[in-house]
Amino acid sequence: MSVAGHRLPSGHRARPEVAPERGGAVHRAPGNGHLRAHVLAAAATVGAVATGTLTALLPGTPGPSEPAAPVVDGTASPVLAASAGVLWDAGRLTAVTPAETMVPVAYGVDAGDRDAATEQRVASVEKAGRLATQLADLHAQEQRAQASRALIRRGGLDGWIAEALKIMNLPPDLAPGVKQIIMSESGGNPRAVNTWDSNARRGTPSQGLMQTIPATFRAYVHPDVAGRPISDPVANITAGVRYMIDRYGMDTVRAGGRSSVAGNYLGY
């Protein structure tokens, strides 16, 4: 008589006894065992996720002293080892491919840092350029000052002009224009006196290198040489140049005085 058909007094069918296998694990009959194996596998998976435990889902081959993986329909089932109550040695899981060596990521310089470094280099170059320009200007000024001192020591028209510009603190590059005005007004003669123009007819003749009348000389002569006479070349130049700058501007002095459309010199 089949044991499976026997019922208990309570009316429930008696459960068949299954002998335990190696390792204490219990395997069910293939029919319901297949379903339970998958249920246990799912439960083990949820447990692994909840606890953070890594569980391998592999069909691996057990060693000689280890329990065999569950068999479903005659084929080794790739179920979780935990479903059979077996935790295989990690060294036996030959199917696991070692992870490739992780290579550190090489991070480049941040774009903002690179831009800042570039701006700093550009600023340094610009600063060096400004310093070089300033040094060149100082060198040129010193050369002009030396030339002016040489002219002053030598005297003559160029020396007088150089001294007058120095007293007025005006740039030496005005010298050519001032000289052109002087040559047009007096021919370079510091004692020249105009006896024929309207000023002469009024009794206030134009005098000196720049041909200034006495009133203009007194109003515009530089204070440093105000005690000198109108015929003094340096004092006369300061009065004539300051008057022209006041009336016509620095550019007129630099251009050598006023000129007509035809390019002829016009007095001031």
C-alpha cells in the first residue's frame, strides 16, 4: 500500500518522510521542488539586496566533498547557491572573470583655472611691455636733456631755444617749430627791431627774436626770467612762445607758426 495515500485521523494527508542528504540540506521531489527552489532563490536575492551581500548566480561545478547543485528536468539549474543551502568557496567559482585593473582617471586643468592662468601670463607680458616702454621713454628724455644741455653750453640760437623750453618745462621736440618762427620773425637776430609795421607807427615796435611788443613781453615772459630785458634771447623766446600757445595752441608752435593757404608764414 502506498504511503502517499495514507491520511491522518484529522483528515489531512500525511507528509512523506524524506531522508536528509549530505550537508544537512533537504531536497524536495522534482515536481514541487522546482517551484520551491525558485522561491528560495528569489527570497535569497531579496535578502542579498537588503543586507548588501553579494551572491553569485552561476551554474558552477561543486568539488568532490561538496553538495551538487539542484537538478531541474535533468539539467543543472543556474539557481542561487543559497537555494540549496550551499555557500561555495569563492576560489571554486572558476566561472567568475576577474575585473580589469581600474586605471585612475586623469583630470585636466579646470577651464576656469586655465583661463585665469592665461590672463595672468598676458597681464605679466603687458606689464613687462609697459615697463620697457617707460624705460625707453626715460632713456629718450635723458638723451634730449643731454642734447639740450649741450646746446645751452654752446650757446647760439639753438642753445637759447633749448634753455627757454627747459625753463618753460616744454618738450624739446618744439624746438624746430620755435626756430622756424624765430627765423621768420627776426632772422635769428636777438636785437632786431621792427620800425615799419603798425606797432612801430604806434610807438611800440616789435623787438627781439620773437618780435614781441613791450606789453606782450611783460604779460607773457616766464617768471624765472622776468627781470631780463626784452632783448634777452631766452626771455624773449619764453614771452613769444607762451603768447602763441595762449592764442593759437601748442600745435601752431610745433608747426612753426601760422601759415596761409598757399603755405606762406603769417605773423602773430
